Amino acid sequence: MDIIFLRDYKAKTLIGIYPWERKVAQTIQLDLEIALSNHNAGKTDSIEDAIDYALIVQRINTILEKKHFSLLEALAEHIAQTIINEFKSPWVKVSIAKLGIIRGVKKVGVCIERGTRVNEKTK
């Protein structure tokens, strides 16, 4: 299985359950692993056989601008379902962390996997 990844993607968004979190944007960090539906990109050198990283970032930015989530879990689920449904990935891993939100803790967050990992031996 071929996987593309985005690491240390930082963005500001309104997220949280407390009243102040609905008014003050927080910095979150996203890390994504996204399976390609096939392994042809390396052979064909064609974007049609891959997923355009820039389009993924653009789509996530739109989600962060337009929607408020109370929980990181809900945001991670929304991003995962968007990637599976709109970018036709069979499997995705989404990690999201709030940075410096709790004194003495650098990051707090969640990591989810959705879809089916395709093993070459099971094909």
C-alpha cells in the first residue's frame, strides 16, 4: 500500500467546549497518513494516480474556517470522512493535537484510523 503523508501542519481554528474556546482561535497540529487507492503513481508519474497534497490542505482549511467543533475527535472524524469520500482514499490516519493548552503539556490530542488498510499479500 502506498501512503502519502502531511506532517506538522499547523492551523488556527475555533475548537473546544469552553466558552472562551468559541471566541479565541487555537493552534492545532495535524498529521495525516493517506492511502492511495492503487500504487500506480510511482510507475506512471501522473497526478491522476495520486492525491494532490495542496487540494487536501485547501479542503482542510475550508473545514477549519467554516465549522466549529467541540471535540478534537469530531474534527478528526470529519477530516477522515472527507478524505475517504472526496479523495477516494481506502484508509486514512488523522492525528490532531492542541498545542500548549494545558500547563506543562506540550500537546494533547487524538489519533484515529478509518477505512481499510490494503495489504499487497491479500490482494
